[in-house]
Amino acid sequence: MMLSVDDTVRPYSQSHDERVPSRYALQIGEIDVMVISDGVFPLPATTLATNADPAELAAWLDDERQQPDVYCWPLNVVVARSGGRTVLIDTGMGAEYPDTPRAGGLLTSRLEAAGIDPASVTDVVLTHLHVDHVGGLLADDGLKGRLRPDVPIHVAAADVAFWSSPDFSHNTFGGFPDVLRSAAARFMDAYGSQVRTFDTEHEVAPGVVAHRTGGHTPGHSVVRFASGGERLTFVGDAVFPDHFERPDWHNAFDHDPDEAVRVRLRLLNELAASRERLVATHLSFPSVGRVAVAGDVFRWIPDNWHY
């Protein structure tokens, strides 16, 4: 089904169950882009910054008026339509945490609410193979079986190589390594024949380019949209909410924390210089905004919503 900006920004009429906005459409030149919320995922607040002084992290959470112990990570997915192709970028967490209240893993119902048939998706791009990005492909009641059986799934070769024998020696995950290994292994078992790898970058559709950055995972990628002189970058997990003020903080899921900091600084400086908009997986929905340099750190400037 063709994405229509006019249709997708109207008040909800297709689903009476939705009480909060879960999709936001914008136009980048000739490219239709829609940010869709997969919900939120509560995690220990310490996962935001494993190298932070506890008092500084507590102060940041207090400044943001957040709970001191639990932080609800937003989960954002992007659908783009360009040149007759419909591209799904990441797939949310699916049903990978059945004991967690269903605050996340909502992508399938929210695609339906947006009028997007999974069978219309011509390409899937995965920014990386973490569970909250591939989980939607693993659930029997999720996208599995609803996408085209031969839909190509684009992911950086470095991420596929990493997950064939993952090394967690650079970070501390607590109980998460088994979950991450399991999700990546099950994804490859189910979809390995559909995976299309790229080394540095790949144009998936006109003006829609996946670009490997590394850092967060060895094959972590961003997706850049460019058309008609307009630009937008989906930065995936390169940037989290605390990273504008503290780009030096290590996220618990950064597989190479020092490289993740270098990637983050480079990307934020580039986006500040170009003034282009960005979207991120874990910024508050719809996560559309710009970044500015503020002394030695950065400032997040959310876009005004356009109705």
C-alpha cells in the first residue's frame, strides 16, 4: 500500500485501541518517511551509562524527571517509500520478553493501524542484529509469515560476521549475552538465505542508503535519506538520550564502547554542521529533530510536529 502523508497524519480512525500517537509521517523530497513506535522497553537505568559516576547519572535522570532506577527506552522503527520500493528499517523487539508488560513489541499492530501491509514491504534493512531490532521477525504472531517469503534483508557484513562468533570481552552485559546470542542465531537460522550483506554502504531504494558506522556493534549502520536537496539520517543506536550532554558515556549494549564514542562524536558533529534532521531508535517518539553544538557537548532540538 502506498504511504500517504495526508492519510497517515490524520487522527486515528482505523484503530480505536490506540490512545497515543504511534506514527508520524514526513516528506524528504520525493521520499515518504514514516516513524512508527514499537512501544517502550523498561530497563535498569544503569544500562544508559555503564561508565558514568552514579551520582552524575542520578543527576541526569533527575534533571530529565525520570525514575532513578528504571528507564523506559523508546523503540522507533522507520518505513520509507521511494522509487516504487517500500523499505522497513528495523523490526522492534517482538515478543522476546514475554514476562515484561507489553509496553513494546507492538510493531505488527501499529503497521496495521497505519494501513501498511507487511506483504507490501520490498526490502528490510537492519541497523544491527540486537534483539530489539530483529525481534519482530522472530515471533510467530509478528512479521514472520506476513512478509514476502523472499524479501531481501540488508545488513552490514561485519555484523553477520560478528554474530557468527560474538565476542563480549569489551563490555559488561550482566544477563544479556545469552539473549543477544539467541536472537541473532535464530534470526540467521530463519532468514540466512534472504540476508544481503554490504561492506560500507548500499543504496536500497532511490535516495535511501544504508551506511556502516560500526561502534555500537561492528556492523552497526545508519540509514541516510536524500532527495530534492533535503536530508534525514536514521542513526539507529549510535545516539541515546543522554549522549547529547554526555557523548562520552558508554551504553551497556555498545560492543566497542570507545569506538562507539568516536562514531557518536563524528556523527553528531556532522549532523550539527549540516543541520539536517535525524531520527533515532531510542529517542522519545517521534524522535525527529536536529542537533547543535553547545560548547564541548551538544544540544537536542526536537522538531515542531506538523499536522
